[in-house]
Amino acid sequence: MSWENELYVVKLKALSSWEYSKKMSLYEIKDYLEITAYNRIYNEYIKPGLLYFTEDLNALARELGVDGIVPKGLYIMGIYGGEKKGKEEYAGLVLLEHGVEGPMFKFRLYNTKDTLVVPIDYLKRYGVKVYRMIYVGEINPFRINRHLNIILSEQGEAMLKKFLGEALELNARNISAETLNKVRKLIAELRQPPAVKPLGRDKYYVVYRSSRAFTASVYIPDEDSIIESHMSYAKTRSEGMAYYYVAILNYLAYIVLRSNRTFNRDQLARPLLAIYIAGLSWNNVDERARNRIIELSRRLHEKAPNKEYSNQRIALQEVAELPEFKELVEILDAKVDKAKLNDALSLMSGVGIETNEGNTK
């Protein structure tokens, strides 16, 4: 280690007589200073700041040992048919029913009463698939309540609109005017990415809310799955690592609550950076503690309530009563450096007047 990279803490000595003068040379003033080694080299000291200000997600992924970080899922408009516009609502891309009967594909869109029937060949023609979507309103600490089936085109927005338009033409005589108008409105309003690439089935995902209280859960895809834009995620090849990082994220969210702090509005990749700053990355925790954290996380995924909450603060408070979570907090409280933890909390939260900031349901 070269001396240029070493860091020191310099403080004024507590002297009974202090006679400072601008004329004093560096050689003279050194007797008034107390210099101690900081025990960290410069590159280590500035690394968290560089990761934060450069937003280098590849570098952060390497530090955490994960395969990749996605701060925002897929932007989709029209999931539930949008907001009410006056008295008019429109159809949503979420499917209430769907299935194949012989050469035909049948499906019913959210907020409609009629089933649409199209030749199954239309799915291939327009690149349309039914995806399993993980939606922000369905995630709680250590729990994804359910997935939503949603219809999208892997070839982009225009092809999905053409598919729905063709479906209306084929079914116009057999559906109500209400359904017809709602689907037409959906065609005008819907938005989806130019291409849809499902999550890898050979990966394990750390999925968390990207706004306010960043509660998290493990997701293991077994079908064509996507994650929508109100959520962030990290992917890893290790199932144990996914359970570990979900435990750490929920712990940090709980500590924000316990510290009477307010959650920042936009979290995105910040909670993952906070893990690194807090010194709780995979390789920073000893194997024995890490294995116990993984085991507790698995149990919490089994025991966490499958229910809706008005906000995630309530969800965290309820999970905090489980003995497995209490043990998890005890382990991590003993492991984490308090100064580093405070730095991490400052990245995701502030101190102020409490508001209704528990996220969407």
C-alpha cells in the first residue's frame, strides 16, 4: 500500500494555551494537530460516492455479486384501464380469463363483460403473448400475493393495437356496445415497450418497490414473466443470494421505520447501493450469519401474511412481530456499523413530518 493512498484523521489538540497566527509555518502548526490513521485507503473511501454520483449499476452489481440491476421495470400504460375519465372507463390489458379451445384463443379483458374470440394464428401473426406480470400493488415484505396475466406483443405497441383492433372486428356482432367502446379506448390509450423480453428462468430475482417503502420479495420465474415500471429488481444465479438480499432490503426498510424517518419518494437502485454503503453486501457478512439470514428469509417467505395493506408501513410493522424477523433484526443490528448504517439510511430516507407515504397498496 503506497502512502499516497492512505487516509488520516486530523484534529486540533486540546491545548491550554492556543496562540494561532497566520504567520505560522506548517512546521510550527503541526505541534497543535493530532493525526491518526483512518485505516481505509482512498479508493475504498470514495467508492460509495462514485457509485452514487456516477450511477454505475454494473459496478454496483459487481460489488454486490449479483448478475444485474434494473432500476425500473417495463413501462406499460393501460394495465387496469387507466383512471376514470368522467363516467367513462376503458378496458385493461390484464386478463380476467383466457384459454385455447381448438383453433381459437378466447380472452376477456379487465373491466369488460364480454369474451373476445380470435384464431390462435393471430397470436403468432402479431407477436402476442400472455405474460405473468409482477405488479407493485401485489408485493409486501417477503410476499408476492399473486401475479397478473397481461396481454402484450413482443413486437411492440403497434402490433398489440392491430391485434386488439382485429379482435374487435371479428367479435363486433357478439359483444356489447359498452365492451366495444372500452376496448377502442384501450387501443387509443395503451402503451408498451418496443420489445418485451421475459425474465430468465435460470435466474433468481430480488424484486422490490421502487418508490417510498422499498419492501421486497424473491421471485423465481417458471413462465414468461415481466416486472412493471413501479418496481426495481436485481437478478442472480444463486437462490440463496436472492433470499439474502431480500432479507437485507426488508431489514433496511424496517430500520427506516424504527428510526422515525420518512421514505424518499424515488428509490430505484438506491436501496441496493444502501446495502453496499451499510457494509451488508454478500461478501461482507460471515458465512455462518449469512446462512442463518437465508434460512430466516425462507421461513419469512412462508409465514408472511398474504393480504392487502393500506400502506407498506403497516405491512412492515406486522412482519416485525414475527419471531423470525426479530431474530433477523437482532443478527443484523449486531453486524452492521452504526455510522455506515446512518449513511445508508440517509440515501433512502429523511427526517421530517410524517406523511402518508406507505406506497400504493
